[in-house]
Amino acid sequence: MEKNYFAHPTAVVGEAAEIGEGTQIWHFSHIMSGAKIGKNCIIGQNVFVSRGAILGNNIKVQNNVSIYDRVVLEDDVFCGPSMVFTNVFNPRSFISRKKEFRQTLVKRGATIGANATIVCGNTVGHYAFIGAGSVVTKDVPDYGLVYGNPGKVMGWVCQCAVEITFRNGKAKCEACGKRYKKDRAGVRLV
């Protein structure tokens, strides 16, 4: 079967890994058998993707990122350099907790900045933006701008990643013109 993706000669790709057309896998990366990676993704240098990880289409994973079992990245997600996912909430080297892995879901269009940490069991909402070095310890709402340790919602961002300001529950992006509404249900594009 002909492969329809690029893997650098130093990359290790398991035979049973599912990799979409147009995806690029760069230097010293390891994709385990059973991993699922969509179309047109860019997997940077020294990236590890575990057998139970699922990556959608058009994802960019920068250098030095490990994506473990039960991490799911929807389409158009950006993972900055050296950001961290976990999959065990209370690890000990002498206790096997593989049956206790917690799922982490990163929804469509979200951005995770360099050196951020996403603690397992949490969801990062659609088009959310996690600032560099932040530690996410709870769910992040759609369009939320989160930074700090622990990460807190400090504002809101447009799909184009420009910060938006709400007045009377409404916002318009100054960069692209998209309009948003915010109420008790959250933020949504109108």
C-alpha cells in the first residue's frame, strides 16, 4: 500500500498507524501503531503520538510535544512548542494506572501556547486560546482566552485569534468582522 503522507527518514511510524493524505511527520518523531492522524497535519520535530491518540485534520503540532492515550484533538488545533498533555491524574512510578487514564478533548480551532500544560480529564473549547506557559486544570469554554497558573478565563477571542470585547452581551471582531453573543449558555458566533 502506497503511503500518501511524508515521513522524514528519522521518524518512526508504526505499521498500523492511520495517517491522512498530505500529512508531514518531521525529524525524530514517533507515531505508534494505532495512532490516528488526519489529513494535512504537520507533526514537528521530536513529537510522540501514542496508540490511543486521535488527531483530526489540519492540525499543527510544534516541536517536542507528546500526545498520549485518550487525547483527542479535533480539526484545526494548534499545539505550540513543548506544550504538555497528561493522561494520569495522580501518577506514581510504582503504581500502574493505565486503567485510570482520563480523556482530554481539544475542540476544533483551539490554540495551545508554548510550554502550556493541559491536565488530563479536561476539555478545551472551540477556538479557545491557551496562553504560553499556562496550566489548564479545568474545562475551558468556547472562545475563552486562558492564561496563568492555574489558568483562568481572562477574556475572549475570535475565531481569527484576535481578542474581542463584549458590551451588553455582544461583540464584533475588529480584525475580521465576525459577531458574537455571550449569555449564560456561553459565547457563540452569530
